[in-house]
Amino acid sequence: RKEVEQDPGPFNVPEGATVAFNCTYSNSASQSFFWYRQDCRKEPKLLMSVYSSGNEDGRFTAQLNRASQYISLLIRDSKLSDSATYLCVVNRGGSSNTGKLIFGQGTTLQVKP
Amino acid sequence: GAVVSQHPSWVICKSGTSVKIECRSLDFQATTMFWYRQFPKQSLMLMATSNEGSKATYEQGVEKDKFLINHASLTLSTLTVTSAHPEDSSFYICSARVGTSGRTIYEQYFGPGTRLTVT
């Protein structure tokens, strides 16, 4: 079983739609959680960190459920420019927190006009 | 956000040659940098953690004698792929950790990547 699991999709949605991605992680000692966005043949870019209380940044809302070990990302009012692969990323943490990140395989989103 | 650069952005080399990739943090000091590799349609796989002034820590299955890492300053880490073979062709990406003492969340910013093709 992978340490961070995501549904690879693709998710094909019309412009303006609301779409949600989920991600599960297996290591209960994980401390930090992120969503990154990666465009085709480009490097990942930090979209948002995920805080325990949940957080929102414009059209994007991230939630963390430690008890169930899952993270979600909600995108409202989808734009064509939101088309990308969304990576769920977890920092294992632990006593020697080296900042090592574990990446999910990514969920591909295609927003259609 | 913090800016990380990589050079070169792409390189084509012949089998058996060595290739050096540079990763620089442009507007901050990075005591820790990370090197990843990504094959088509796969996720990023961490190769090694590079610490300034000390030896790199390699992930299981990554040959340290083949992938030489040097982190000589707080703004520069290099990855040298020695005796490259076609199976080493991949997208190599570095990242630098941004964090302050007392924080538990360490955000990482990625360089633009280097696409290596070995013929």
C-alpha cells in the first residue's frame, strides 16, 4: 500500500463546477500536509498548506481529518486554468523531522469550456 | 514565495558521460535541499536529502556513487549523474526547504527541473 494515496482521475468538469479531491495517508505520525499543483512537464508549485482547523484561500478549501487520516481539497467555480495535476503531499515528521516529503501520484483535473 | 533555480533546464548526453545539475536558492538560504526524480506519468520520488556542509542522505535503492551530491554552500547544491545510461533519462527536480525554528510545517519550493535524456 502506498504511503499517500490519491485517485489519479482524470476528473473532467465543466467551467464553473465545484470539484473535490481526497487523499489518504498511512503514517499516523505525519505532521504536515500540503497540496501542490503540477502542470505538464513543469515542477510542482505549492498551492496551500493544510492546517488542522481547515483553511481557505480564495476558491480553494483544504481540510484535514487526522482521525481518518485523510486530506481533501475543494475547488469552487473551476476555471480553465485550474487544469493540472494536484499532488497530495505529506511530511512524515517524527523526532528527527528532516522535512522529507512523501508525494501522492496526483489527481488530474481537466476543466472544459 | 521563495525562488529556486536549476541549471541546465534540459540536457542530452551520450551513454557513459557524466552530467552535473545545479540547484540554487536565489533569495534565501537553504540548509537542506532535496533531489527528486520523476518518470513520465509517475509521482516524484525522493532520491536524497542534501545538507549543507555534510554528506547527503540517500533513499533506499539510490546509488550514492552514481548520483553524487554536493551542498557546499547555503545557496547551492549539485547533483552529478555519473556514467549516465539511457535508464537514467528522467526529470530531475530539486527543492529547498523554507522553515523557521519552532515551526513544524516546512514548506518546500521546487526548482523548474532538469530534463535529462541519455542516448
